[in-house]
Amino acid sequence: MTTTDTGSRTSGTMLDVRGLRKVYDGRGRRVEAIRDLTFTVGTGELVCIVGPSGAGKTTLLRCTAGLLNCTAGEVTLEGERVTGPPPGMAVVFQEYGRSLFPWMTVRQNVELPLKEKRIPRAKRRHLVEEALAAVGLAEVGDAHPWQLSGGMQQRVAIARAVAYEPHILLMDEPFAAVDAQTRADLEDLVRSLWKRLRVTVLFVTHDIDESVYLAQRVIVLSDSPTVVLEEVVIDLPDDRDQLTTRSLPRFAELRSHVYRLVQQAKAGREG
């Protein structure tokens, strides 16, 4: 069940994390959050990261995005070492409400990073409209975020990332704050966008079922200080839907295997 083969959809390495270590120093305390993480993500691959609470998943993502400095090791994106936020990367965070400006319309929120990228106005308009249509929000461009449901606000955050035309999309528990039905719809949206745009996706989640449903491969982290426990290949059909896929015996087997690994990591904390 463990292998580094990422399947026929990938061609080359998009993201390479080598010996990543992160230590926090402050208030007379030294905390080793990540000890030694090494893994790769292939071009066009959708990889999920799971692990027990406090395993450093968000720290890993912030180091990968160039938002935190690594204590040791390195992260490379498309062969270039990450020393700050890379131009070919977009990030969708869990707290979507804080990332959207309430005084701006939906369209203006999606357009903002494109202005910073100095994309000409006509192309900006085209990219924004295309992105809003892709996430099912073509009719709400003139609304403000506070007028939308939580699920729709998260779609705005995803549209903003898609409009940026990233080579890789990092997602940090983006659906944790929405209800179960909205979460299922957003999971299907992510897989649809991934397949259509062929963007590489690294998706952090606490939800084991979500990781198995979404991913081609699930990387399971140990408890802090963090290492990779196992990389689990998700050999489910490429075409997935919430009812059929989650009813498959293989889905249950994979879900149980990942769950056992996470419980093993938690037991290591308590032992």
C-alpha cells in the first residue's frame, strides 16, 4: 500500500520537501514542531496531508508557502528554493472570512491579487469572470462577502486562487468551518477544478474520510516533533462521487488504514 509512485497523471516533480525542520524559540522555551520531513509532490498530483492535532500540518504548509523560515532542510518548487512566497503558488486558508475584504465586492476580491501581479485590466476581467464561473458564482460578482453563506465565501476564496493561475495550490483545512453538505459540495468542486485545470494540489485536512476521497496519495504525519509515518497510495477510480465512492469496500479499507496510522501517532504521544 505504500509507494512513491504517483500515477500516470504526473510528469516530474513540482514540490520537493527535503529534511524540513522547524523549531520555535520564544519566552525561554524551545519547541521542535517539525523534526524531519521529506516528501515530493508530482506535477499535476493531488496530495492530502493528515495527522493528529498539533502534528505541525499548518506549520508545514506555511514553510512550504514561504510564510515561515525553515530551521533546517529546504523546500523547492519547480527546482527553485523557496525563500518567500513563490509567484507560482496560491494558498487557500481555513479562515476564509478573514482573507476576504468585506468592503469589496466578490469580483474585486478575486481581482485584487491580479492587480498586484500587474496583469492588464482586460485580462484581469476575463480571468475573474472565468474563475467565478468555474466555482459556480458567475451571478454574484457584484455582491459583498458578508451577503454570502460560508460555503459561498469559501468558493470566492477558491476563485481568487484559481484566477491567479497558480502552478500549485495549497489548501489549509479549507472546509473545516462549513456544514457537512457544503463540505461535500466543495470537495467535489476541488476535484473538478483539479481535473479540469490540471493544477497541482497539496491539501491539509484533519478529516480522514476527506483525505481518502480527494487524494491520489495521503501523507500521514506522526505526532510532533513530526516525521512522515507513511505515504498511502489511494487506488480508487479517478471518477469519484460522494455516494458511490464512499460506499466502495476499497474506500473503507483505505480509510481504516489511514485511521489506524493516525491513532498510532496519537498513541505515540501518550506512550
